[in-house]
Amino acid sequence: MAERAAIVTGASRGIGLALAEELAENGYAVTITARRPEGLERTAQALRERGFDIEHLAGNMNDEAAIREVVARHRERFGRLDVLVNNAGVGIGAPAHQHQTKFVDLQLAVNLRAIVLFYRECAELLRAAGAEHRAALVVNLASIAGKSPQPWLSVYSATKAAVVAYTQAMNKELNGDGIKSVAFCPGFVDTDMSDFVKASIPAEEMLRPSDIVEALRFVLRVSPACVIPEIVFQRRGETL
Ligand SMILES: NC(=O)c1ccc[n+]([C@@H]2O[C@H](COP(=O)([O-])OP(=O)(O)OC[C@H]3O[C@@H](n4cnc5c(N)ncnc54)[C@H](OP(=O)(O)O)[C@@H]3O)[C@@H](O)[C@H]2O)c1
């Protein structure tokens, strides 16, 4: 059995990939998942070539069966779970009078429902790790939009505010079992997801995936008694 193991969703690129790399570099066996098989396969292969212990399984996080399958595969391969990173997310902007139901449902499912289902499916493994070292960790990718909801990105903002709320509830419910949760709330990060805004906010003025990695290092290093419920990352000049 691996000494430490993690699951990272949305890990084929962007923030999820950076967090998966950080965990792998620190000796974690990591299951990575993303929606499209080709990109995920390439990423998994590149990580294995660096000597990391990687399982991968593609699946759409709006699909309950896919979530169950990812967790089952992880359990079968690694037998333990110390860190769960709920990173996969999708943002689709629209004004209030033009929301398409399918996009409302997709954002609710991927950004929020998947997190609830991952906690449920991973509960037993996380409890076992928490009983062992009192520092099992769940990282939930929220957004600064969850702290300061935005027009046009209103549904996305609402899902991310819900992620912050769910994280708080999980701390109240699970800290006693040695399971800590943190909501990361970044402003724009230079990834594919923020491409739509790069005409007005240049990439070099955005946060970097490495900034989010620094936060992961921090929350992993604090003592088991120390719970960090959320971290807000503002871009210089940005206010809530
Ligand atoms: N970038 C930002 O400015 C920013 C700011 C605040 C918060 N965030 C949050 O940070 C997280 C990661 O964002 P990012 O910028 O790294 O995004 P990204 O570059 O667009 O990457 C998204 C990742 O999630 C996966 N994914 C997307 N939809 C999925 C689905 N339905 N099922 C399974 N996997 C899916 C993608 O897989 P495929 O490649 O297969 O599509 C990819 O691996 C998200 O939750 C996002 O809301 C981002």
C-alpha cells in the first residue's frame, strides 16, 4: 500500500495538474481524473515518465457513476486516501434573462454536486487516514467569485459560494474525525479557464497555478490541530 495517496479531479491541466504534481513530488500516489480521455492520458503518461505513481481514469464529474468509479479505482489501486482535491470546475457566463437550463445544471453538478458526492464516496477512506494521523485533507476549489459574486458569472459565483459553505459545514462535521477541509478562493489564475478575460486582464497580471500550490504546501504543513477553513487569493489591485 502507498504511504500517502491523493485524488485530484480536473488534473489534466491548469490548477489541478499543478496540485497533482506537487503531491506526486512529495511522495503521494495520485489518482488523476478529467473529462476528456486524450488529455488526461497524455498528462498521466508525462507524470509517470517522471517516476510518479499515477492512476488515471477519465469521467465527467456531472455523472454520479463516474465519480463512484474514480473512487473505487483509487481504492483498488492504492487502498488509502490522505488528500482529496475537488478541483474540476466549469464557468459559463450569461445575463439573468438568458440562462440556458443545461448550463445552469452543468455548473451546479460539476462545481457543487460532485463535491458532495466525492465526500460521500471517500468518507470511509478519509476517516481511516484521519484516525491514523489526524490530518486527512480535502481541498475544494471555490473562487473569489464565491466571496464577491459577479454579474454575468452569477451561477458560477453561486456554486462557488456554496462550495465555501459546504467546506465550512464539513469542518464542523468532520474535524473530530481528523479530516480537515479548506476552500481555495482565487481571483483570475492564468490557465485556459481565464482565456476569455485575457484581452482585458493580461496573463502576467493574473495569479499563477504555482500560487495555489504554495497554499497547498501551507495547509499540508500546519499541525493537525490547525484548521485553515479558506484562503482568498486576490490579484494586486483587486478588492472584494
Ligand atoms: N482559472 C481561474 O481563473 C480560476 C479562478 C478561480 C477558481 N478557479 C477554479 O479552479 C478550478 C480549476 O480551474 P482551472 O483554471 O485550472 O481550469 P481549466 O484550466 O479549465 O482546467 C479544468 C480541468 O477540469 C476538468 N474538467 C472540466 N469540466 C469537467 C467535467 N465536467 N468533468 C470532469 N472534469 C472536468 C478539465 O478536464 P478536460 O481537460 O478534460 O476538460 C481540466 O482538467 C475550477 O474549479 C475553477 O472554477 C479557477
